[in-house]
Amino acid sequence: MKLAKRIKKLEPSVTLAATAKVRKLKAEGHNVIGLTVGEPDFTTPDNIEEAAIEAIKSGKVSFYTAAGGTPELKEAIIQVTKRDYGLDLEPNQVIVTSGAKFALYTLFQTILDPGDEVIIPVPYWVSYGEQVKLAEGVPVLVETKLENEYKITVEQLEEALTDRTQAILLNSPSNPTGMIYTEDELRAIGEWAVEKDILIISDDIYARLVYNGKHAPYMASLSDEIAKQTIIINGVSKTFAMTGWRIGYAIGNAEIIKGMASIVSQSTSNPTAVSQAAALEALLGDQSTVREMRIAFEERLNTIYPKIAALPGFKLKKPQGAFYLFPNIKGAMELGGYDNVTTWVNDLLEQEHVALVTGEGFGAPENVRMSYSSSMEDLEEAVVRIRRFIENSQK
């Protein structure tokens, strides 16, 4: 049976693969601590669930909606964007999609021709490069350094620039590092992109999950010129504990949004109607549960970070947002005689039943990603097991 070449070139998602392995082991009765999943461990807030139930009972969500989202949800996105970014939008600058991941997919399909390039800082979220490849584009991966908090500079962008460069993709706070670009850093990149006429893709999905008094500036808020050059990607999954509802959105240039809507209309059609009703309540309804979840993540980060940083052979800086730690474990691997991070991760899972995600899928073969969207009890027990694994591997 023939398969298309694009399928053969795709790399599987290391995060989804790791999560599937955890579920399998748990189903077999193993006491596994899974720190792999990129989602809150909270259930969706009650007010959002109740809004969805009411929408079902009313019969309003039994039918197709507009492919690019209901007018009500688009208006809510416009209101929230005005509040958070200071931007005045028209409905034709907004599209609602089946998750922020699909917003990115349709964006790349809209803006890239074969051979066009997208600059992506390393480490990166696992799907960025693969989605560029699916659009027959070329991901241009630019290495960043722990010493610079894994943030790309204008000088690096200038070196990566070619006549095929179409866009640069930024994610702040970052998955997997949790680091945040400052306003000055974003402004320098934004002004460079405006000067070079390069599209800025700003993945803001974690922007409200920021801790310890930090602030995540929005690229699109810095100037009118930068805003016109920026496509915002966002959604309700992370902030509102709604990963299963699959609602994301994109904001920006009306022509690009129209192109994305054309792809949506010929692929998925509209996002699930009941999920759109739930997202409407998420954006405009009571926000107290959102604040409670953010505070819980902050407490976990502040408790677990020093314990992870103290592990033999681990090196990292304290994240400022999202809910991941991304330590460099080169020293720990050397202590145990390992030369491959994936083997180290697999042995940790087999021997101590702690599941992390290999950094190889993020372009960082000396790192692991661990999510702290788990209970404090599990996080502290995971540290005990990881330390024991490191110590035993030296014997």
C-alpha cells in the first residue's frame, strides 16, 4: 500500500508517545508517576461545563456553525484581545479553530509555498517543525543557549535570514522551557521583522500562566507596525483546563485569516458547536477558578524547582511561565554512562516508573521535559525516584 512521501517524513510526537506509554503502564497496574502531559491536571471549571450543558439542552449546538466560529465567540475574542492587547479588531481578523494546534496548521498551509522557510528557535514545541514540513516549507532551526534563557536574538535572526524566509515563530512563555521574552527583547525582534517584512507568529497559549510577579508582554501590543506584522495564536486549552474541548483561535491580517478560513471550510468545517459555547463562557465568565489554578501552579513551581535543580548532573534556570521544567541532564547522563537522553528516559521509566519526555523531540538532545501539572505529592515522590535512579546508575 503506497503512502505519501509527506507521511514518511513526519516524526511522531514525543509528548503524545510518552503520555500513551504512561497510560499503558498504569493500565497494567504499575505505580507510574507521569510528568509528560502538557495539560492542567484540573478539570474544566464548573461554570464552563454548566454553560455547555445549557447550550446542549437549549438545542443551540445541534447544528453547523460558521466555519470560522460563531459570531458570539468571535466577538468575545475581540473583547478579550482589546482588554489584554489593546488592539481594535474586526470579525474578519479572527478565526476559531479546532484547537490552537490546528490554527497553526492552517496558518502554515496558508502562508507557505514549497521551499519557503520559517525560523524556529530551539528548543521548540514538537509540532512546529513538522507542521512546516506538512506545508512543504522548511523549518530553519536556530540554537539558543541556557545562559540566554533559551531566547533567540536579532543577530541570530539576521544570520538565519534568506530570501525564502517567510516567518519567525515565537512562543512566550515557552513550551518546553517556561522562559519569557522581555518587552525590549520582543521589540527588537518585532522591529527587525517589520524592517525585513517577515511575518511574526506569536504563540501566546501560555501567556496567562506566569508566576512570581513576572509579566509576559505581548508582541502585538508593542506598536501598530508590529501588530500588523503579527499573527496571534491562542486558545482556551491551557488557561481554562479545556484541552479536551479543542478550541483555539488566530488573530491578524484579514487576508491571511480568510485563507485559513478557506482551508477550515474544506477540511474540518466548524469547530464543535458545544465547545464554542463553553469557550464563550471561559472568556467572558467568572475568572476566579483560573486564578486559583495559576496560584497552584506557582506553588508547585516554587516547591519543586529547587529540588530538581539540586539533582546530581541537572542544570536549569527557573521558569517564569507555562508549567514545564526543562533541565539539561548531560551531567546526570555522564554519571550513569549514558550517551543518549532517550535511553536515559526509558531506563528511568523502566526502573523507577517516572515518565519524562525526551528532549530530542524538542531539538535538545541533552534535556528532558517534565511537567509540574501534577499533584505536589507526585512531584515530590518523582524527585526521590529520579535521585535514586541517578545514584544507582553510578554503581
